[in-house]
Amino acid sequence: MTTSAAGFAGAKIPAGHPPLNPTGASAQMVPAELAQKATVIDVINVAQYTYLEVKQDKQSQWIAAPSVEVKKGDVVRFDGGVEMKDFHSKTLDRTFPSIVFVNRVVVGEK
């Protein structure tokens, strides 16, 4: 027998347990899966993606994410993503020696 989270609506959640419906969580909260933190060096926006050159620990790397409003100098958080070597973007007519495709980028505070 399976039970949905809705079936627990009246039940008391133990202290420290994450919320059963995190969609109501504050936009200010940064999920644990966004463990990477970096400063934006360059931004390239295309139709559905944002390409970001970011700096972490004195090293730069390119990441690509679903469109996000971000500017140079912003501090961002993102997930580990999936690295692709020698990725050629037809839209940009550019080959990135290494780029990490991430699911989400959140602009944070410095």
C-alpha cells in the first residue's frame, strides 16, 4: 500500500524533518544540491540558455543553465551538473573545451 504526502497533512512532522511540500519554501533558501558557489566573469544569453563563465578558487570554468537573469560580478550557486568536453554550440558557433551543464543557477549575495 502506498501513501502520498497529502495523507500526512494532519500528522505532526518530527523536529528537523524537511518540509513535505517544499514548493512553499522561501525563494531565499538555497537547497543543499546547489553546493557550488562562484563569481560570474562573463555572461552570454541565448534563447533558452545562459552561458556563464564563473570563477571558483582562482580558476575559471564555463557553465550552461536554463535562462537566468545574471550579470558580471554576481555570486551564483549551482549544482554539480554534467561536464562535456569539446562542446560545440551551434547557436554561438563556438566550441567550449569544457563546459558544465547545470540544472539551476541561483543568484546570491556576495
